[in-house]
Amino acid sequence: MKAPEIRELSVKDLSDRIEAEKANLLRLKMNHAISPLDDLSQIKKARRTIARMLTILSETKAKQNL
């Protein structure tokens, strides 16, 4: 998910999406521990998506507090 798409989400939707992505990352890690994933970059992409979402969530909350 790209930054412009994330910025369009409301704070509530963004928080829900972050939780879903964290669950997805956990599932990917567990699957990789059991048997190797075909595409290890999925874990990297999931981590970066979560970080991007958390950054935009922080920016949004900071703007609302001004």
C-alpha cells in the first residue's frame, strides 16, 4: 500500500488496517518458521508497510492536535 492510499484512510480505518497487517506479518513469520517461504521479500514488504502506516498515523494525530 502506497503512502497516498494510506493518507486517504481515517484514523480508525488506519488503526484497524495496522492491526490486520501485524497479524499478517505474524502469520508470515510463523509459516516461514515451519517451512521456508517461496518469497522472503513478503516479510520485508509487510514490515515496511506497517512502518509506513504507523508513520502516517503519527503525522495525522500530530496535525489534529495543532
